Amino acid sequence: TQINIDGDEYLWDDFAFASRDGLVPAVERVGDAARLDKHGVSKPFASIDFDFRLLREATDAPAAEVDRMRAAA
């Protein structure tokens, strides 16, 4: 999974050309004292809301795993 962050200088230079507007979430800069306190932090932070939707695996779909040689770490 790839997450593209708005404002990144390389946002539209994705090697797989997978960046598109619907995959670039808005970044909210949070600095007000009440929200910092709510999250137990003392310095401003960035927040992104994600809406991931998981679907059940189709039982009749081909296997998604690819058996291939992997590089050793």
C-alpha cells in the first residue's frame, strides 16, 4: 500500500504512476492546545483521515501470492 502525502515534492513522480487526486489525502496541521492535550502531546502535529475499506477475499479468485526467489537481508 502506498500513501501519497499532499505537499510532497515527489508526489507526482511515482514510479508506478499510481498517484491520482483521490489517493492524496488532505493534511490537517494541528496546533491548538485543546487538541494537543487530547492526544497527549506537547508539540504541533499533522493529521490525516483515512477511509480504508476492506473486502472479503473472493473464494473463486486465483491466488494472489507469487512464489518467487527473494533477496536475502
